[in-house]
Amino acid sequence: MASAAAIELLLRPGVRPYLALGLPATAAPADVRKAFRRMSLLVHPDRSDDPRATMAFQRLNGFYESASRAAEQPAAASSAASPATSASTAASRPYKPPKRRAPPPQPTAREAEAEARAKARAEAEERAAAEAAREAAERAERAAAERAAAAKAKAERAAEERAAAERADAEARAAAEKAAAAERAAAERAAAEKAAAEKAAAEKAAAEKAAAEKAAAEKAAAELETCSICLTTLPAANAAQPPPPGVRVLLCGHSFCSSCIGSWLERQRWCPNCRRPVACVAPPPPPRPAAADFGGVFRLVRRRGHVSDMSRTCRGRVPL
């Protein structure tokens, strides 16, 4: 606000250069320069925002030139008079003290009153300007605070919306993962059930196949018999029918080749398979009717439990 007062002082009509610079009329040139620099810092257009600063600075330059010329005149006059005075003249003339310059005329009462009124007006304007500046600063602070609060609220709303979106995304991802996990579990369960069913079916098929193979093997074994002496495959014997040609059946039920069992019975008295004693062995059946088949009679007797009686009856009749 000192710049505004300085501008008012410089633009005041009828102001004197020394009064504008704040110096007495007897000021030296160095003091004038110092005052000019001080006032320049206050009213220069680059240092002050007042629109009147340019005009005030121009008047300050004029006051500085006038004050500088007025301050340099007494010094130039004294320096010009001193070389003209010779040493003899100075010695012959009596010493006279230099005359003092008369003080500058004091402003009249009217000028003092006008200056006081201008000063009071400048102070009032300065106070009003300071009050306006303070109010403007307060309004700017309130506006800045309101803008900051609005920006903060906006940022908080944006953060809340972003957090809500992130939560929704997380929930959606969790639901998708849960659904995918359920689908995977259902698929794995279905695959496991299918594998178990296939395994059970395969096991059942394998069991059926094994049973069929076993039944076929048993059937084939039942249908075919092997002579344990020469390992020749023989057709199965049937109790209701006579044995095929070339086959002899002992009382124990085992079948052999006629030649093999004949050679065996000439040396031993038991069956080669079960080691049961053979008391009486039926000879090879002659070609006769089926009613005279002794082999069938012997087998029938054995089944009824009369082996010992028949053995005693046949002893000595068939060579062993």
C-alpha cells in the first residue's frame, strides 16, 4: 500500500520535486539519487499493479532531473569560483565565512491543508483498498476451500464407485469360478460314474467270459478224456452205453486204451490214476448183443456197492 501513497503523492497537482522525493531543499546530489531509487522501487510499472504507475514514474523522472540540477548548481558555482582566486588575493583579503543558503520557503497554510487533506484521502483510500484486498483474499480462500471440498467429494465418490465396481467384478469372478468348479465337479463325477460303470461292465464281461471259458473248458474236459499212460485223447465214456472200440473202463470209472491198460494190469493190481485196487477188471467186450455186456454189468454192480462180492466171484477167472 506504500506504492499507492507514493503514486498519489507524485500525481498530486502542484507538488514540488523535493517534497515529492521526501528531501529538504538543501539535499546533496547523492541523497537525491538515493531518494529516486527508493521511490522507483515503489512506483515502477514492473513493481506495481496500479494503472497509474506509468504516469507516476514519468513524473518521478521529471522531479529527479529538476532536483538533481538544483542540487548540482551550488557545487558547480563554488568549484568555478575557487580557481580564479589567486594565492595573493586570498592572503590579502580578510576571511569571510560563506553565506548560508536561505531555507526553502515553507508551504502556506492552504498548501498544508491541501496536503493534509490529500494525505488523509490517500490513507482512507489505502485503508479501503486494504479492506477490499482482504475481502477479496477471504473470498478467494473460501472459493478455494469450496473447490477443494468439491474435488475431495468427487474423488471420494469416484473411489467409492471404483471400489463398488471392483467388488462387483470380484463377486462376478467368484460366482463364475464357483460355477466353473461346480461344472468341473459334475463333469468329474459323471466321468467317474461312467468309468465305474464301464469298469463294472468290463469286469462283468470279463467274469462272464471267464465263466463261459471255464464252462467251455469243463464241457470239453467232460467230453474228452485222456489216457494217462500214453496221453491219447479218448472220447468220454457213457454208463448207459458200451465204451467205444479200443477203450477200456475200469470199475473206478477211469478210461484207458485197451492195449495200455492190458499191459499195466499184467504188472500191477491198481488203477494208474486213483491207485485204487482193481479186484476184477472186465475183459474187452466181444461183438455180442448189448444185453451180454459184462462191462455194463460190472459198472452197475459197482454203483450198487457189490464190488467185493463180484471180486470174490470173479477171482481166478481173469488173469491179472
